Amino acid sequence: MLGPLTANIQLDKGLSKEALEISYMEDLYFDFKRLTTEVPTKVYEEFKKKLQNIQGIEFFDKKNMAFKCLDDQKMLSGMPSITMGFTHAAYEHTYTLTAKEYILKVSPERVKIETLEEVYYLTLVPHDIDHEWIIGATIAKVMHLKMALQYLTTVEGTFLKKK
């Protein structure tokens, strides 16, 4: 796991940082061996509530947040994005995790369900530690990590946006 890095987290779709108790700078870790992204519990509950309020979604496994959806564009556009801002020297770099990254579409064959055409999973899960986020492998859809060995004992990493 890489981190912690400190980042300014921004949410859209009317979600308030104050109401969700998100501080100015949050600790982010990156763990690419896991698919899920752990977010503070209050943030998770808000995302879950937004998803459950979208028309045309039918949950068949609420524990694992698995559902089928009649209109995936409506569902994706109705969900908030998570923007992470990293500042280094005078430069700020931002990366945005949208519903396209944190809602995973899986073919029914992969989950062995015959009656559904497509299965969706919310890959956000609650994390008990406030102000700490563990970003999973789904971020690799929008960025990649370049690592280099420096001075034989230090590894330096750079996050790059995918084009």
C-alpha cells in the first residue's frame, strides 16, 4: 500500500464537505491489489443513499450493493464524483474518480446469475477511520503510477493522468 498522501477532497452533486465531516486535507492511501475503495463511513452512506434514490435501479444484493439498472447513463450521471487535489511546490494536480470508475459493470456469466442481463456493483465500501481513504485499483482507469528507484534506497512515484 502506498501512502499516506494528503489531498484536498471535493465532492459534487450537492454533497457538503462540512456535513460529511471532510477536513481540508485528508489522508489517502493507494492499494492496487484491491478492487474496492474505502471511504469514510459518512461519505459511503451518502453515496449509498444517492444510489438507492435513483429510479430504475433494482437491488438484488443490498449487502454487497449489487444491482441491475435499466438506464446506466441516468444512473452514472446521477452519482457524485470524488476529486482529489494534490499540491506539490506551486503545482496542483487533480484526479477525479467518477461513477464510471467506482461502479463496476460485470457480465452475468462472471457472477453466475442467469436472469440478469448486466450486474453492477458499488465498489465503494465504508472505512471506520475518519479522514482516511484507501483508493483501490479502479483508479487505474483514469491514472497510472510511474515508479523509479532513487539513490538505491528510495522509491519515487508519480501519478499520471491517462489520455
